[in-house]
Amino acid sequence: MDQTIKKQVLKMQKDEITSSILYGRLSKRSKSENTKKLLKEISKDEKRHYEFFKALTEEQVKPNKLEISILVFLSIIFGITFTSKILEKREEDAQEIYKKLEKDITGIKEIIEDEERHEEELINDFNEERLSYVSSVVLGLNDALVELTGALAGLTFALADPKTVALAGLITGVAAAFSMASSEYLATKQDESHKEALISSVYTGTAYIIAVMFLVFPYLLGLNVYVALGMMIGIVILIIFLFNFYISVAKNLNFKKRFFEMVTISLGVAFVSFIFSFIIKASLGA
């Protein structure tokens, strides 16, 4: 075998055994029997692919333990769907390499067909609750980021005391979270059952409160109020980045467009609120 081709095959061999172990780990975490069975079957296919490449290279290759640890951790935080989609995205890239090697390696066409089948089966199978209610999470998170970023920016200039800003932000945020949850329940109940509406409202309210806690946190550190404002804006950008990364992977959406759209709206509202606070404070002579 040509050394250049062998190097590529060894890399694919490592990827296949790594994927086999990962799918096996994910199958143990799945609560759905159908999903568990599917992941086990994919794990076996990946192991068979590894053995196929091993017969070609006649070398033993160890899995990427660091990658396994990271992706298993991500599956705990973001869910099995998210992690599996990362794996399938990686294997899409591998398919391109497989196709280039199709004329050099007999039998690789079957592996390409397996990978394509895996992707289709996973897309049809996964329906995690956290993805079903993602619109409720978007509603809660988006409203919290926009409303509270603006409120905290305004309060920062108007009050100029970090603890007072934190107190006002918490009161405002928690009240708004309950209000949003109630509105989501009433809106969803028009079309869904009581249970669906209740779960949807819980996702909305929880996402809102979590965002409130993160945004208020810098003001509780005893820092200069404007330093706390800067930290809060940094946290907003980080939350938007992480959330949109999750959604773009899990739902196959455009990350860049969604990220810049949310950042522009959130920081734009914060800037306008800050200016209005300056005008109002000057008008009242405070």
C-alpha cells in the first residue's frame, strides 16, 4: 500500500474505533430502547469498519481517549442528539475521503453506504425532549438576554452601586421569568394539552431565570459597577455563543447568522437603555 494512502487509512481506522466506543457509551446513556438499539448497531458497524482498515494496514490503532471523554461529557450537558450529530458531521467529512479512495481500496464502498445510512437513521430517530421544547428555551433565553441586558445597563448608570443594581436586577428578572412562563403556558395551551403547555412554560421560565443569575453575578463580586457591566456584556456574548452553537449543531441551522443577530439585538438594547438612563438622570437632576 502506498504510504500516503496508508497514512489516511490509519487515521480513518483511529476515527472508526473512537466512534465505535463513543456510540457504545451513548447507547448506555439513552433512555429510549429504540435509540439504544440503533446506537449499539452503529457501534458494531464502526467496529467492523475498524477491523476492515486494520486488515489493510496490519496495525493496531488506539482510540482517541481525550475525544471520547470530551464528547461523553458534552452528551451529559447537551444531550445525545447533539453529540451524535457532531459525530455524524465528522463522518460526513470522512465520506469525502472514502470516496476518493474508492478506486484504490476494494470494499470501501460498503463503508460509505453504512455511513450514509447511519446519518439518515439518526435524523429519523432522535427526538429528545430538550429539542422538542427548544422554541420555549429560545423564548426564555432571548427575552432574558434582551430585556435584562437593557435593564442592567440602565440601572448601572442610574444607581451606580453594584449591590443595588444586583438587587434590582434579581427582583426584575425573577418577576419577568414568572411572567414569561405564565404567558408561555397560556399561549401554548391554546393548541396543546395542559401537560405540554406546563412543560413548555417550565422550560421558558427556567431558561429565563438561569440567564438572570448569570447576568447579575458580576454585580455581586464587589467590583466597580462599570467593570461589572463589562463582565455582564461578556457573559451575554458567551451565553449567546454557546446556545447558538448548540442549536446550530442539533437543528442544522446557520450559526453565524443567528449568533450575530442575537448579539446585535441584545447589545443594541443595552446601549439604548444606557443612553436613556443618562438622559432621564440628567432630566431629573439626580
